[in-house]
Amino acid sequence: MKTHQIEIQKFKAASNSSHGTVSFKVDALVNARQPVEGIEPSSLITMSEANARVLMALLKTQLAEFDGRKARSQR
């Protein structure tokens, strides 16, 4: 498995599909990351507090759109 260090620079947009996925358009720095021995390999995403707040707002908006599409009986 390839692992990466992903640093979010800026969130540009968010959208969701009828298939239940959310996509984000971002500016990011992506660098290969060497796995640390004894620790399960994984990629790491980092962002500033300001970008984390933008992410939260975008997620709330996208989830509200998913909820708006559900039939009233599913709510």
C-alpha cells in the first residue's frame, strides 16, 4: 500500500451524487510517506483550524442536501 502525507491548502467546492458520495475540490500538497515500522501504514491528512471549520460547514451543507432528497418516511 502506498501512503501519503496530504496537506489541505484550500477547499474550493463540495458536491454530492445520487449514489451517496460526497466529493471535495481542494488545493493540496501530496507527498509520499514512508511507513513507520511497527505502526499500521496509512495516509495522513492535515489541515489548519480554518480549513477544518470550512470542511465542517461543507459537510453540514452536503448532508442537508442528502436529507432533503429522502422521502419523508425515511427521515
